[in-house]
Amino acid sequence: MLMNVNKTSENFVVTDIRKVEAGSAIDRIHFLGDTAIFVLGNGELLLQPENGEARRITLFDGALLSSTVSEAALFAGSDSGAVVRWTPGADPETIATDEKLRWIDHVAADDDGSVAWAAGKQVFLRKPGGETRSVDTPSTAGALAFSNSSLGIAHYNGVTLMSRDGGSPKTLAFEGMHTGISFHPDGDFFVTRMRDPVLHGWCLKEGGEYAMEGYAEAVRSVSWVSGGQWLATSGARYLALWPIRQPQNPISNVPILLAGYRAVSTAVACHPHLGVVAVGYADGAVLLVRIEDEAEILIKNPSGAAVVALEWNAFGSQLAIGCNDGSGRAISFA
């Protein structure tokens, strides 16, 4: 079903499309304000403002291994052990350097000013006042993510939850390599992505665990629909949506499948305010899918290069798309 772009506020009129030719694979995309930031495999940042010309910057010498954004700044980790904070219009600021000069494989930041980073088998958490604590992990971290009460650390054979208030860390075990972690907006439920084609769900309040299976390949991308009623995931020839019912039964055993397509979905991004999901596929196509009535808009044609990153700005008025051949889009909507 095609979405009628003139029907309601949950429809979209494209007002501008800015093409991106990065010249290097696009690894991730962030937004700071109305500027899309494409993180490139060659270590550069390609900045594409909504109004104005694109430009490139380099934060430091060496490889840019990890990046994230808070409300006002971008944080990045290097292969020389540096954790860098950058805000538009200012020079990059090194906020921490690993004593052993280990690679900073992952970084996470929260809007309250908390920052975390992983180096080897250690993870560091710096609170807004500057106090820094660390925790040893069983293996190198696979991902970091903040909830309202803890820092979640995905690693081999499970997850470690590092309390934000200084309490003892808690480890939850599940066999296999956990490569991603994402918390439900209320913080009581989270899922981990794994190297295998499966997700694993954890309910902290009830103590339950949930196997989320049936994928064609490993899930590279998950995103919470506004309000937290659904978890959107890639990894199938559909958009797989898991219904979330807190707290007694956090997750149904079976997802609903929308936007069936010839190629496997490789990236998903939920609109920050509406029940709409952007879905990217292995052949380069991107659809907008409205959950309520399953309506679809094709906003990017297949190109042969897989979509690896999708990101909305905070208002939901821009969507940035990145592919593994360095091509991309920054699309504005009315």
C-alpha cells in the first residue's frame, strides 16, 4: 500500500534531497541540530547541513574507531587511545587518553553529560562532574549504551550493567557474542544483538529472558518506535516489528512482518515522534513504513550498494541515508 503524502501529518512531502558522494564507505550517521554527520571509513567526518555546502573535517590523526552524539556534541574514539569531544564551530578536545594507549572501540554519551568508553577489557564511565570509574569485562566490549539507571556493556557470553550511582556491577549471562545493546525507553527491558541471526531480550523488573529468532542473517540494526510499543529490527526480507507489552509480558513470541521485499533489510530507524519506520535494504532501496495501516513510500531506489546507516534528526524533519559504497542522501520533509 502506498502512503498518501497529502492525507495526514503522518505523511511526508519531500522538500529537498541532497546527494552525498563520500568517496569512502559510510560507517555511521549522526545528527547535531540540522547537520547530518556521515562518519566515513577513512576517518573523516562529512558534514551535510540542511542549508549550505557539505564540508569535511578530521578530528585526529589515525583511525576513527567509534563515535556517538549527545544533545550538543559528538564523541569519538581513536586507535591511539584518545577520546575526543567535538562541537560545531570549535576545535576537537581530548577529554581522556587511555594509559596503555589501547584502541577506543566503543563510546557512549548521555544528554546529562555522562560519557563512557571501552578500551581492551575495561570500560570507563565519566559522570558529569568528572568522576571516572571503570569495570573489567570478561572480553572486549561489543557495544555500550546508557539507560536511565545504568550503563549496559555487551560482551562475549552476556551483558554487564554498570550502575550510574556507584553500585556494584551486575552480569547477566547468555552464551555467544553480543555485538549490540539497546534499552527500551523506560529502561526496564533491553535487547542485545548477537553475531548469530538472533536477538536476546532481557526484562530487568521481572527477571525474564526472551529469544527473538527467525532472521535470515545477523541483525545489524534495531530502533524503538516512539513510545516504546514496538521494536523495529533489520535482518529479514521484511521490517520485523516486535510488540512490547510492559511489564508482565515484555515481548510477544512472534513479530509482525511489514514491507516485504526481495532483499534483506540492513538498517532501520524509527521516526522520533510518529509511528513511521525508515527501512533500508541490501540492494540500496529505502522505504518509509507507517505502522498503523502498513502504508509505504519508496524514498530511495535500489542502487546495488547496501544501506548501512539511517538516522532521523531530533524533529523528524530530516532523514539521512548511507550506503557501503560511500553514496548517500540527506532528505528534508515538510
